[in-house]
Amino acid sequence: MRPEVREALIAKLTALADDEVILAHRNSEWTGHGPILEEDIALANIVQDELGHATLWYGLRQALDGSDPDRLAFFRDAYEYRNCELVELPKGDWAFTMLRQFLFDLYETLWLEAAQHSTYQPLAEAVQKIMREERFHLQHTYAWVERLGLGTEESNRRLQQALDMQWGYAQQLFVPIPGEELLVAEGIVPDLAPIKARWLELATRHLQNSGLKLPINPGYQPTSRAGHTEHLWSILAEMQSTARWDAEAKVW
Amino acid sequence: MPVKYGVPSDPDYTERLAEFEARIKRGEKIEPGDWMPEEYRRQLIRMISQHAHSEVVGMLPEGAWITRAPTLKRKMILVAKVQDEAGHGQYLYHAAETLGVSREAMLDALLSGKAKYSSIFNYPTLTWADIGTIGWLVDGAAIKNQTMLAACSYGPYSRAMVRICAEETFHHKQGKEMVLLYAKGTPKQRQMAQDAINRWWWPALMMMGPHDKDSPNTEVLVRWGIKTKTNDQVRQEFINEHAPEILEAGLTLPDPDLRYDEQTGNWLHGPINWDEFWQVVGGNGPMNKERLEARRRAHAEGAWVREALEAYAAKQQKTAVAV
Amino acid sequence: MDTQWPRWEVFKQDTPSKPHQAVGSVHAADPQHALLTARNIFARRPQAVSMWVARADDIFSWTKEEIAEGQLKAESHEARGLQHPAKYLAFRKTSHKRSMTFVDYVGEVEATTPEEALRKAQATFTDAEALAWWLVPAARVFKSDPSPQTIESWFAPAKDKTYKQQQYYATIGAHVSKHKVGRGVEDEA
């Protein structure tokens, strides 16, 4: 692998993993506080899967540059994280969390399907594993969007509010990272443009069938994963507090 | 379906009670629909719903550390563990529901403060080592009880407990692994582990409930095969297993009177501070109010979600009928 | 008044050669939601290849004791909006042994009333003594998608979640195995 391709792949794997870590963090804030026991359990499944996916992506990076996944997760500062801003937004109400999960799961499922035939074998193998779980996530959140959208006036209003807030942020999922075109050219990762077209089509259809309106003004659309919301610092301060508390600790 | 809950004023009560107790003696399971004394049902609902509430409230002290877990693996394990607690609450509510009490009613009893749950969850989790210690000691104590209850005479409770025991063993092991690791770790880790043991040891011993002489329910519960051991028996088993292991790990226990008794093979403990126990049971533990408030908030904030899905289902049914 | 949603009994099949078994229940709003929820609750660990759900209210149940006492009459099927004749799925419990499951699926019968379904099930499935019966109208049972892709997506990933198994932590505790006598659920293994 040429050094510039390798560098780009490391950056891409980091971005994929960081998305999962931060989204898992937000979702895990619900554990013990869900609207009903069954859904508390359901979301905790998603959190575990996401942490598993992060571990896989960091693991692929480790194979390339030897970096330790826990060092990456717990000892990088906010300006070194490469997650999208959508996943940083506070968990909000159940509608906010379910909608974000739906938008993200749909993107991830489509991306994974396109990445199945990656020329980079370790990535293709990870995709197979992750895709199984992601298909179920999507079924789950697809069902939730439909039910909240068509449930009561209040649930529809809350879901619409979430959509108005998130739609612009979600577009960042389809912004390539610097150097991604090298990876696409090598067939290592799929081109995001056709994935975005498909995502727009499917998301729009399901959201509209669920009684929602796409916002006319999409709002702020982040363009670089080097930038973050004002929440990331606090997320990391909390998330890394134990790991950084004892600088001498070798194992936890 | 006619369900029979017998009361002593029934003409055939004595006869049926004898048959019922004979069934339990033979090791048969009592199933929903079978005749049972109303008192058996009442005791079961009390115990099972308290047990379910304990699982659900028990998610809170540990859940608070998910976002602060120090590695990805520990985070994943902790999410799975707290999730299991939700699952165990779920299984237990199911067992109680088979006795004709609704989950709505049970939750109402919890949230209104009428129902009790295990007092141990009214203590705060102050450091990460509390997570390991809860797994090792609190789950260790819980497993002792649950293993006993898996042999319980009421089918649905027994089945829930068998499932819970199978899942719970990892809770105990992951906690023990952590504490042993920290006991051999850096000075800060060691200190954190010792501090956690100091704070959780006595509350863990209190988990089995009052001494047998102060436990009025025990006799009937044992006779009807709901419990098969007394509080003191279970407590002794717990100490015999855990005390030597903790000492072996190089940690100390906060009981100056603790000693091994050659004659009985038991580890004998000093006096338990039952005043503290009854204070916490009575609502005056450090976290009673916060725990209940957290449950109330989640319940209230989830109300519109539950209504929305009910409304969706009603609309779907209407459409289905119309088609 | 609060709603915790209706209760659905869950039947889990561990492997293709085993029957569906009653494992517990979930609270869910509608059939599809109940199936998704059943998967979330009861497939957190292996094994599973298929799940069925049925509203607890749609299940007709009898224990051996009830049958012996002639308490056969179920609520009329009209009251539950059932067609007749109808197919019923029969589930049976045959052992008092310690277990985490209740009744096992044994097969189908066709009948005009739940009582007739019970009698037919008793006459058809005679290989073991029944301690309890559940008869469930087939039209009220909802099943997970049997396609390989769904099985792979719903049930296979649990096998990789090894951190939920106590063996994952096997490096410790071996020296205290003597303390473990009589605990756990050895008869389930």
C-alpha cells in the first residue's frame, strides 16, 4: 500500500470508529432511563454493537500503525477526534435519539453494503460482521420512526422537531475526508456520492410515509470532521475521566 | 379461566392445603391456574415484585459509570451488565404478572414509594472501583439468593431465576476480575479498590435481610418451598466464599471481629449495624430520594412514547378491520 | 392511566431441530414491534434461530390440575374474535425438572372451540404426560422471518458477544472452584 493511501485509510478508519464511539456514548446515557424496560434493553443492544464496531475499526487501524484502540479512545483530545457532529448532539428526547439512530443506521447500512467488495480484505471482513447487526438496527429504528411519526400529535411534533434539527447535520455523513478519493480509486472504500443519493431517496420516502416533512431550510451542514460542536469537549472530559485519572495505570 | 386462591375460610381449605403442600414436597412446580393459598400468592407477589424493583433501581448506581468506563471493553461489559439487570427486572415482572398483578400496578407501587427494593442500591457509587466491587460482592450476594430461588416451588419464579442465574455468573466474575486486578495494580488503583470494599462489605451482608430470629416471613416461605434456606444460612455461605478470597487478594475487610472458626468451618462476622439497615429501608439512605426520583423522571418522560405506540397500534388495527 | 403496552408471550427456537419453547414475555405495542422486542430481550445470548410471539390474552392454558378438576371451559372464542373452525398451535410442558423454559411446541390441531383443541391435542400428542397445555390460535401467532439473512442478522451476532459468558473471565477463579459447588444451573448445561 502506498504511504499516502495508507495514511488516508488510517484517517478513514479513525473517522468510522469515532462516529461509533461518540454515538454509543450518547445512546448509553439512556441506560436505566428509557421509556419502558424493553426499550432500555433494546438501546443497550445497539450501544454494545456500536462499541463492538468501534473496536473493529480501531483494530483495523492498529494493524496498520500499531496504535492502541483504548489509547485512541481515551487519550485523544477533542481536536484530534474525527467523528461527525451529528453524533455529538445531546441525546434529547426519545424521538431525537430514535431519529438520529435511523438516519445514521440507514447511512451505515448503505455504506456497508457498498463496502462489502472492498479490495482491502480486512475491511471487507469487518463489513460482513458489522452489516449483520446493522440490518437489525435499521429494522428497529425504521419501525420506531414510523410509529412515532404516525402515533400521536405529540410524537409526530417531537419527531418533526428532531428532523428539523438533524437534517443538516446528517448531510455531513456524506462529506469525504481529505484523501478519501485515493481510497475510492483503489476500491478500498465506496464512493459516497451514490450512497448519498440512495440515502436521500430512502430516507425521504420513509420520513414522508411516517407523516414528516423534510425541512425547507436544511440548516447548518458541517463540512469538516476536524470541526466539532461545543459538546465534544464535555463528552470526552467525562468519558476519559477514569482512564486519565491514574497516569501510571497499565491495565483496567 | 377460573383461578383459585384459597383462604382459610374456604370449606375445603385444610384439605386443599394438605394436597398443595404434598405437591411441593414431591418437588412439583405450582403453575398459574393451579390452586394455591392466597397467602402463598401474596408472599410471592411481594417477593417477586420487590426483586424486580431491585433489578430496575439497581441499574442506576452502575449505569452512572457507563460513560466513564476506562476502556472500550469495560464499557461494553458494563452496558451488558446493566442491560441484564433491566432484563432480569423484565423476567421477574413477568413472573409476578402470572399471579394476576399488572406491571402498571407494580410500577405504580414502586414510583409512589409504597413498594420496597433492595436497600443496597441506596448507596452511592463513588469511584470506578465500586463497579468491580458491586459485581463481586453485591452480585455475589444476589447469586446466593437467586440460586436458592431457582429451586422455588412456583414455576414462573423458578424459571426466571434459572435464566437469571445463568446470566448473572458473568456479572460476578467480571467484578471479581476487576477488583483482583486493581488490588495488584498501581497505588491509586489499590487504594480505590480497598476503599470500595470498605464501603460495600457491610451493606452486602445486610442484603440477605434481618437475622432469622427477626425475620417473621421465613418460616412460611420455607414451608411452601419459596425459600429453601434462611437469611443467616445464605449470609454465611456468602461470607465463607468471599472473605477468604478478598483477604487472599491482599485487601482487608472492615470487620475487626471477623475470624475463621475451625470447628464449624465458618467465617464468623462481627455485629451488623441493623440501625443503619432500617434507616435505609425506611427511606433515609444516602440515595433513596435520588434513585426514586430518577425512576419517576424516566417514567414520566417516557409516558408520551408509550402513548404514541399504543395510538399507532390502535390505528393499525382500525385499518386492518376496515380492509 | 399509564400503559406498559400489552403482554406477548415469546417462543424461542434454539436450533432447527428443537421445538419453539415459551421463554417469557415482552411488553410491546403491535405484532411487529413485539417480534423486534422479543429478539432484543431473548436473543441477547445464543442460541436462537426463530421466534414466535402471541398476545398473552390470545393463549388458552390449562394445567393438569385444572383438567383433572374438569375446569375446561375457556372464555368463548367469539369473545376473543376468533374464527372457527380454526387451527391451533399446541404447546405442552412435561417435566417438573428445573428449567428456564415452560411449554414446548408439539404441533397443530384444528378445532371449533379451544376446548375441542385441547381434547384433540390430548388425543394426538400422547408420547408423554402433560403437566400443562397452551393452545394458541395459529392466526394469532406472529413469526420471525425465516430467511437466512434475517436469521444471520437477528440471531448470529450474539455468538460473538463472548464477554457475556462467564468463561470469558475464566483466567480467574479457578482456584476457588470448590466454593462453587451447588451454585449456578448445572442441570441446564
